[in-house]
Amino acid sequence: MGRKSKQQIEEETTAIQSFLSTQHYRKANTLINSKGRSTLLVQKLFAVSIAKAEHNPDDNTLEANIYGTDLKKIFGVKGGSFYEHIKSAIEPAKNKPSILDWRIIYSNDETQEIEAINVITDASFKNGVLNVRYNNKITPYLTNLQSNYTVLSLAEAVQLNSVYSFRLYEILKAEMDRQRAITKRPGPYYVQYHLTDLKLRLGIIDSQADPEIISALKKGNPDYDKIEKQADKLDGAGKLKTFGNFKKFALDKAQKELNETTSIWFDYEPVKAGRGGKVVNIRFIIDVNPKVKKCDIPEEKANKTTVIDSMEVIDQIQDIIDQKIKFSEIRAIAEAADYNIDKVRAAYELSKKNKNIDNFVGWMISAIKNDYKAAGSGNSSIVGKYVQGSFNYDEWEQDLLDN
């Protein structure tokens, strides 16, 4: 077979981008801010499997089955088998943790608990299908999330070329969304991390490498100087031990990647203290990336909603609606409201006054489109431009979902 033409390459690229454009994954912020070491491929596979995972409420297991053909599309592999890539992630290799070796330490400030666990209990690749099963203790941080979580773009995550870029994308996106939700104001936003804490979050220092490090991290206020010294004895940070190398190979590389290719933008500055001006903290400035392209929505709406705007509205809808509905259904509701959160909130409040709703999503779409309002003070009836019984909510909902 001859070389592919430029048109064929462009068509394949477009197909991959289209495949990823609507794919997102959700993580509890507790998990995003955990400390652990893994490879870039493991992080990407984890993100993909989250997006594909199915929850079994009977035994609280979370499991994902992903076809190798889909993995090839997601990772942009143009030919051959994905077997070697999967093998390198599952089989232990010298100085490189496999997907089964990935252990993290995380803290839950609400319950004041700190725990160290393996993230994945089983992984296999058979008959062209990757199967991943998560530790049951991770399940609450990945499914049925109601608050304190972040929606991340799979398309943005999988195209990153550094594990440090990947982790900073998740960490800074979570922090930006958290501050935006609390302050209700546009950016920029500011956050500061202890240098050692940041190295642990990025996996530069292995949180599981030594009993003394594990013990120090399990305390409420870890002694980061002690952890850094212990890591130095083990040469745990490798070439990124010096701040100059950490800046060059981790921070600067991540800054270039994220600012050029993702929906977030950041800058940073080292904070020095003590005699000799040793760097002890990194202060980040985070904002929505000015390069963000318009959301893939109808042209007449293009000037209203960016990718970030739409995802913010979808996040808010998920927080408002206390119903288990699909992401596509949430997006259909957002589309019906022209991404106006006030319209969605008003319709949802009305829905709680109506006890006879068979199709919740269809009813919400109709209520938004037809501007339903309560019939009168103290009256639970709902009125709109059309009589409810005469409208086919299922057809309207499906029409929006299909488009």
C-alpha cells in the first residue's frame, strides 16, 4: 500500500477530532489532587477508561471495556496493533510503574481522612479489548458525583505529550473551576503550592517510594523538608531534583503545551524564602485560554458560547438537577435553553411542583422552549404556550439529542 495522500491524512485527523470532540471525563477533586506516580500512557488510559466506565451498583464495582480500535482513534495511532502500547502500560518495566503499580495517597478534608491505595485492581487486553477494573474505594470519586468534581476534556487531555502537562492540566483546571464556582467572577485566579507538594502531585517524587515519606504524608501537615531530604537520599526526583531542571522540563514544557492547545492558560512565578533565596513555593495564575475556539454549536449561537462557557453551564446543570441523566441529555437541555442557566434553573424548579412527569428530560426541554410558568400562587399546575398533554416530549427530546 502506498503512502497516504494529504487529503487522507486530513480526513483521518478530522475523524479522530470528531470522535473526541464530545468525550469528557469526570474526577472528584480529591482524586485530582492526590499524590502518586505513573506514566503518561497510564494517565491517558485512566482518563479514557473513566469516560467509558460502567458502574454496577450491586457490588459497587466500576469497570471499563474499551475496544482497541477506539484506542487507536483516541491516541491517533494510524496503523498496526495497539498491543505493544497496552503491553507497556500493563507489564512492569524497570523504573516505570505499570497501570497496576499506580498507588496514590489522597486526603478527604470533609471526613479528615487520609488513605493510600492502589487505583486499579485488574487490567487485561484480550481479543482486542482492554478491560480495566477499579479499586472499590475509588468508585465514589469517579461515579455519581454531585459536587466537588471537575469535568475534563478527553480531547485536550490525550493530545498532551508530557505526564507533567497532563497532571497540571487536571490540577489547574480543577482549581480554576473551583474558584470560579465560589467567587462567581471571571479570572484570573491564583493558587500557590509548596514546591515539594507540587512534585508529589506531579509524580516527580514518588509518594510510595519510602516508608518515611508515606508516614510523613499521612500527617495532617506533612513535613515537606523532611520528605524532600528523604527523596534526595533515594534520588527520587532524578534530573528534576534541581529547580532549574524542574522549571525547564516540567513547568515550562507544561506551560507551553497547555497555553497552546487547551482551554486553560497559566503563568507562574517561583516564591523564594530564607537565606540564599531558595524556591519554596510556586504561585500560579490561571485563566480561560484566550485562544479557545468557539463551541461546536449552530452558527447563530457561535457568538454566545465558547467551549469553556458551555462546559461551565453543563457543570452547573449537573449541580442543579438532582436526577440521574446522561451527559447527552444534559447537553440537550443546555441546547434548548441556549446555554442560559437561569432558564434551566427556572424549569427545574417548576418540575419539582409537577408530580406527573413521565419523561423528565423531554418535559424540561418543553418547559424551557415554551416558557412554562406556575399557573398561580399556591397552585402546582404548570402553564405554557401549549397544553402539556398535546406535546410529544419524547420526539422533541430525541430530535435535540440526535442533533
